[in-house]
Amino acid sequence: MLLDDRYAALTSGSTHGCPECGVSLRPRVGTDVQAVEPVLESLRGPQQRAYLSRVFTDGEIADSGLADGAELLVAAQSLAARFAAKEAVVKVLRPAADTPRPPWKDIEVRREPSGEPRLQLHGAAARHAASAGLTSWTCSLSHDAGVAVAVVAALESPHVPTPSHDPREVHHDNR
Amino acid sequence: MTTDDSLHEQIRGVLAQYGKLPGDVASLGADDDLFRAGLTSHSSVNVMLGLEDAFDVEFPDAMLQRSTFESIAAMAAALSSLLDHAGVS
């Protein structure tokens, strides 16, 4: 393949093809940055209980070490990264201006035993993703120098799952 | 002071406490875009929680959109709706 052809393939926006029909799957990426200090202030302040219960799942709070007596700063770094991930997911979902965003706890980032983050969508977030044909969600988190960052990606498929959710039973949406 | 003025002043108080806006909240117009004025996605969470605590309401999922918190007037309209629904004048 000529170098020009390779460059054209890389920049076409179509890097994956559906194994069923070969239709291209387009990636969507979302990024968000969250300063740790505001999260730390929320954990120290009078709103701590409401803040945690409204924004983070029990699993995310557990992963932050907050319940195990971890340093508040360490917990804040973990939660700041997760908050950034939740915002990054919303950017991938691209809800319409007059559409409510998914509740924060419908977007959950858990820590695998390996330490890697695992992104899970529930409720309204999952429904929005399904209706938009977004699958293969993945995320990467990091924090340093008082800032947490999250990058989230998903693949947009033209296929709309049937109610049986059998991946072999799909129909094409006119996307 | 009208009821609306009072509501706006209470919202300004919550904004001043939790919004972390770089400028003076008192100088903001009721329809000024608060996100352009420095409100972030995280600080909007704290503002929401502050309003819920101040007015003893809970914003339902359907109101969790940027437009609900984008201005003092927008928050006042949302709160009025919630308070009316709760039977509080």
C-alpha cells in the first residue's frame, strides 16, 4: 500500500469495521480535567455526605479508600479522576441541549484488581448509549500536580440492537 | 422586595458560597451565563446541593441539565417549579 493510501485510511475516521457487515464503526472520544482541590473541599465541607451520595456509587467510594481511612487527599484524587470520567462520558454521549444529562451515578468507574479502571453505564446513561449505538466503552485515568484527567472512548455503530440483545440479531439503522 | 427578588438573592447567596466564581456574584445579571462567568461542572454540583439544602428540595433527574444552572433566572425558575410542586409559596 502506498504511503498516501495508508495516510488516507488512518484519517478517514473509520478504523474499525463491523464483523457482520463490514460497515465502519466510528470512534468517539471525550476528555475532561478536574482539579483535585475542589473535590477535597467538597469532602471536607458540610456537603460531604450529600456530595458523595449524589455523585459517586458505593463502589467508587470504596475504591477511593475513603471508608478505609485513606488520606482525604488520596481519596480526593481518586474521586476527582472519576468525576472527570463521568464528564468525559457525557461528552461522548453528546446529549441534546434540551436533554437532561444522565445522573452522575449512572456512570460508574470501578478499579479492577489489576488497578485498571473499568467503566460501566447504568440506567439513563446505558439507555442513551444504546440508542446512540455506542459500544466498546473504555477509559483511562490519571492525576498529578493537583489535577485529574480522564479520557473516554466508545465506538459508534450503525447497528441498533434488537430487544433480545442477541448480537446476531441486528438490523441496520439508517445512520 | 418581591418574592422573585428574594429568591434571586437567596440564589446569589448560594452561588457566592459554593459557585467559586472569580468575580463578584452581586455584579451578575439574572440572565448572565454563569458558565461563561466561571461556573464549572464540579462547582455546579456544589451549587445544586447548596440550593437543595437551602430550599429543602431535590432536583429530579429531569432537571439535571446545563440549562437549569446556567443563570440565576434559570435556577429561580427551576426552584419555583419545585417549590410550587411541594406546595410551598
